[in-house]
Amino acid sequence: MKPNSKSFFSILAVLAALQICVTVSAAEKKPLPSLKPADLQKVEAALPGSASAKPAKARKILVFSRCEGFVHGEAIVVGNKAIELMGQKTGAYTTDFSEDYAAFEPDNLAKYDAIILNNTTQLKFPDDTKKKAFLDFVKNGKGMIGIHAATDNFYDWPEAASMMGGLFDGHPWNANGTWAFKLDDPKHPLNQAFEGKGFKLKDEIYQFKEPYTRADRTVLVTLDLSDPVTGGIKNGVKRTDGDFAIAWIKKFGQGRVFFCGFGHAGNVFQEPAMLRFILDGTQYALGDFKVKD
């Protein structure tokens, strides 16, 4: 039987289109930017001089920053360096960095005391073994720290979403604005970085949907809607209860979770108060900074 030339060329056209799509997709995955010397200097100048708590033992952290969705390139590069240098300078921990799901093999995770998800997006764990190891790591008593886009994951994985404490539901307070924040408890030990005062910061601020709730956590920082500029944002705001938490701590099984919603761009990791806040929250997750959950 002779091939139908029209069908044959149609198939070739489809295959060519698929190849173009694959090529475009590969091209869209750009490498992370290089750390600029000026940004490094600002990070170094902002580093805390010491840890707030003495580590009970030598601590090791896995910093994971894989992106399957939006890539916060600058925040990942500057944030990862800030996290690394904070550990080195204060002696609070050492760090390993990865974007490979192989890092979640049970034998590998056993080396660590905490995991930091620095601006990960749309994570899709490839198999049940790694998913179980990820959750068991925290359930069994270790630490989880989420930075900014760590809530832009786990939409089809309710238990992991519950662990982190909420899911991204838009960012009405965009990255070009400077927004006001209040401390839910100015005397809370993990808020000592802010010296009992509210503050303003240029950042992109998320709102959260379920499983966000105040019933299972201690909220540390919230948007201050009494500020005319911050409270004046209406477009894209979905919550009707005015509850726009930015940072919290919570238990998950025997483990500890610290979520910091700040960190869309590199400037956040060049603020002394913010680095102290992240360090203190990290030491809480590690189990070294003892506070009431």
C-alpha cells in the first residue's frame, strides 16, 4: 500500500512542532545569575555577629532551591550565599546545596538536621520513596525552613502543604512596593531582630489559602493594613478576614517548621534585621533556639 503523502507530511509537521516546543522549553530554563560583588558586600555587611543560641551539636542543613515554576533567580543566588555565610560566621550550622531530587534519598537526608526550601516552586517529587522521606524527616523530629516561594508547591500533596502551613494564592502586594508589617507578639524571642517595632520593606508579599490557619501555629509577622499604602491595596485581594500572615512557626509531628514569606529578591537578604530573623528561625527549626511553639 502506498503511503498517503499528505498524511506523511502532516506527521512530519507535527513532529517538527513538538521539537520546537522541546527546544523552546529547554531554552527557557536559564541558568541562575552570578552573584554580583556589590551584592556580596552588602550581604557580608548585614550578617549577624553571632548566633542567638549555642548549637547543641554540630548542625548540617540541606538548602534546596529547585524550580519547576517561576524562578526567583536573584533571591536564590543572594539568599543561598547569605544562608551559607551566616552559618560560617556564627557557627550555627554548615550547609550543602542542591537542586536534585536525589538529595531526598533517605540515606542522604539522614546527614542533615534541617532542610531549607529557598524559593522552590512547583516541586514534583518523582517517587513515593522520596516523598515519604521528605515528610518523615520533619515528622520524626528535624527541621523545615521555607523562604518566600516555599508555599508555591504541593498543590496536589495535602500533607506537605499542611506541613508548610499554607499555599500561595497571589501577591496583591507586588515587588515594586514598599509595605508595612507588624509584629503579632513584639516580645516573642524570634521577633527580637525587629526590636519590638513594626517596619517597612520592599518585597513581594503573598496571600495564602488553605491549609493556612492560625489554629496550629504561632504567627510572628503580619501585613499592617493600618498603613494607608499597604491597606489601600484592593486589586487581587481574596481574603476577607484581613489575615495576611507573613511568617510563622509550627510543629509537624515531632519536628519544627519556620516559614518566612519575605525574600522575593536579593535586597531582603541584605537587611541586618531580616538575616537575624532568618537565622533565629533556622535555629528554632534546628531545635537549638527553644521557644514556645
